[in-house]
Amino acid sequence: MKSSKNWNLMATHGIVLFYIAANPDSTMRQMSEALSLTERRIAQVVRDLADAELLGVVRIGRRNAYSVNPEASFRHPTLAHITLGKFVEVLSGAS
């Protein structure tokens, strides 16, 4: 039986985090367009991720550069033993 409900496997924070992992030089506008979220929502999520030390944000000139903290772990207790670096590595197909 097919479900008629529309839902996503990952929440907004995860989607933004993994988009940044794949596109670290992207701007808020590029993220907004690619993920169909407002720039304001992207900015809030980036702040949340940076505050949780899952994401690094460095100002370079007039732009920000983003980096996923590879040593950070998932916040959920069931996944806390997995680092973001390892997870991104698996998702990207790297060995």
C-alpha cells in the first residue's frame, strides 16, 4: 500500500548540513534556491548548526565560508556514536 502523505526523511537542519557538506562555497541565496527554503530560514538553521558546533562559519571578505565539523557527533542518542565526518564520507561514496 502506497502512502499518500507527503513527508521527508530528513528535517531541515540535516538537509542544510548535508547541502553545505557537498557545497561549502555556496551562498545563503544559493542554498535557499537549491533547497526551496527562504534565506531567512537558511540563516536561522546555519546559526543553529554553528551554535551546536556542527558547522564552522568563517568570514572571508564579504562572504562566509562553511565547513562541517567532522568530529561532531549526531545529537540523537541512538546515533551519537557516529561522527559527521564518517557519515558524510559514507554518503559521498568516499572510502
